[in-house]
Amino acid sequence: MREVAFIKQNKEKWLEFELAIFGKAKKNPDELANLYIQMMNDLSYAQTYYPKSKTVIYLNHLASQIYQKIYKTKRAEKNRFLEFFKTEVPLLVYDYRRYLLYAFALFFVTVAIGVVSARYDQDFVRLILGDAYVNMTLDNIKKGNPVAVYASGSNWGSFVGITINNLYVGARCYIWGIFGGIGTLYISLQNCIMLGAFQYFFYEQNVFWKSVRGIWIHGSMEIFAIVIETASGFILGASILFPKTFSRANSFKIGFKNSFKIFLSTFPFTISAGFLEGFITRYSIDMPNWLSSFIILFTLGIISFYYLVYPFIVHKKTQQL
């Protein structure tokens, strides 16, 4: 069957799917499950005969939306909070995985720009971080603790203040995506270039490893979460710029709802990073190397698994249903 005929034959049925997704047509969980089975059949057919077609992208998006709606409304669900992190977010991350790729590519490129700029312009670090911060850090390096700044203030005070600030940074990174993703790009450039210059500064002062042991105890989750928030901002912006087969208003509704869920999923990691920065990082200079390395790798492993591996596991599981 030609693709045009396939679309014409099933167009009315797909419209019914869209109405069910947007809540304009009331469906109980059993009816939604039946819709999901039909959609998966159409998707399998399209993947077989039109593998590079936009029809496959469209059907795959509808199928994922219907699946999420089933989980949202099914009677047997007892723990909505758990289901949100266990199934809903991983499926969304899988659907929008290319935006994570864009965000990580931007992260590495802009961090590299910060490193190169700091290397070839001696005034760049002071321009980015400020004279007061650079002078304070140089003084701390002379005293033998380059990350002494993290030991200032009380544990609880640092934890609360740092967490609120990190949540604010993440929120700006996401919300500014409403300007077609340009706002998110701007915030990401600021943060990542600063990070690259910041780390090169410690390298230049021959205390790179000491800085890594301190900064990345909390930085693994904190920075990774910012990358995910950047991806969420790009998703929000893309929903406005590229509505695909949806109207721009409906595309924005879907993009906002889905990107906001991915953004919310970073909160536990951001709060955990704040806790580590407030209570653990301050003692990094006194820790044995193996302990600080373990904390860094363990925290990085947790968040990496959740956003980079687990979504594929959940997607594969749903395909087998």
C-alpha cells in the first residue's frame, strides 16, 4: 500500500487518538489500551514499509502519548509519584532523546570554549568569575585548600542557600526556552563557559585534582541536571518552532507538559547535589582519594543511568506489552 493511501485510510482513526490524548474525547483505561494496541499495529506497519517517513515519527509520538495516558488513568495505579519517575519520565526522555544529545553536545563544546579562552587570555577568568572570587581562591590555594570556599557557612545554611540557587538556575534555563530555545542557549553558554574557565584556572594553578575531588562531589549531579534542564528548554522551544502535524497551540501544550515533567524530574538530583555541597564537599580536602572518587563516580552513575540507560529499558519493556 502506498503511504498516501495508508494515511488516508487511517486518518480518521488517528484523529480519534489525538482527541483522546488531549482529553477532548473521554476514554476509560480499557478503551485507551485498545487504542494503544491499534496504534502499535499501525506504527509497526509504517516502520516496515515507510521507515524514513514522517508518518513513523508522528505515530511513534501518538503511541507514547497514549501509553502515558493509560498509566495516568488506569485504575490499578496506587502510587502516582512513583509511577511518574518509574515510567512516565523515562518514556518522555526516550521520546525526546535527541534533545538530550543536543544539550550534551552544547555542553562539551561550550565548556571547551571556556577552557580555550582561559588558556589564551589571561584576563578571561577574572572577567568571568570576578576579581574578588579569583583573589580569594588564589589565597585559598596558597593555604593548601583550593576549594575552601565550600567550607564557609553552616552545613544547613549552605545546603538551603545552594539548593535554592541551583533550582533557580535550572528554572531559568528551562523557562527561557519559551523564546524558541534561544534563551536556554544563552543561559547554557554562560554556565558552561564559566565552568570550563573555572576548571582550567585550577589546572593552571597546579591544583586540578584537588579541585576535582571537591567540586565534582556535588557537581556530578548538579551539572548533569543543568544539562537535562537545558534539553527541557530546547524541547519547549522546539514545540513552538516546529509544530509538525499539530497546530502550533496544541504542539505548545504537548511540548510544555512533557518538557515540564522532564524538568521536574531533575529536582531530586539538584536537591541531592545541594545536600552534598552543604554537608560533604567541605570535607573533601581531608578525605582519602578513594572515598571522594567513589562519591563522584557513584553520583554520576546514578543520574547517568536514570537519564541515559533506564529510558531505553522502559521503552523496550513497553514494546513487549
